[in-house]
Amino acid sequence: MALLSNQRRNTARTEEGEKETEDIMEKLLKGLPWWVKWVALPVIALIVFGSLIASLVSIVVGLLFKVIVFVVLVGALVLVVKRFSGGGGGSSGSGRDW
């Protein structure tokens, strides 16, 4: 029972802390000109985190390329096997037979 009460207090403290942080950020950004909020801050973020963003994009693009190559190779393998095993002629059996 006491443990549950402590958890509720900790949750309330966490929510209060998050609210406090949001209030501080609002007050900090409220007095700045628009170009600082919409130009300078994103540019600084790109400079600081640009290499991280680029490496993540590179990993995703590389993985996508490998998946596409895998799908093409599996499709080609299925096509070759169907042609040489005699199942791809169309004269024997229906198109549903593998």
C-alpha cells in the first residue's frame, strides 16, 4: 500500500517537473524573434546533429537497397526454377500450381 502511494507521488513529481520544463522553454522562446525560432535553432540543430542524421539516413537507404536486391534475387530464382523444372510452360497444369 505504501509502495503504491510512493509511486503516485513520484508520478506527480515527474509530471510537475515536465510542466515546469515546458513553462521554462515557453518563457525562453517567447521573447526571441521569429527568425531565431524558425531559422537559427534548426540550423544549429543540423550543425550539431547533422552527422548523426546523415548516418541514420544512410543506414535506412542501405537497408532498403538490400531488401530490394533480395526481393529481386528471390523473384529471379523462382522464375528460373519454374522455367527449368517444367512448371512454367503453361501447357501442363493450371497457373496456380507451383
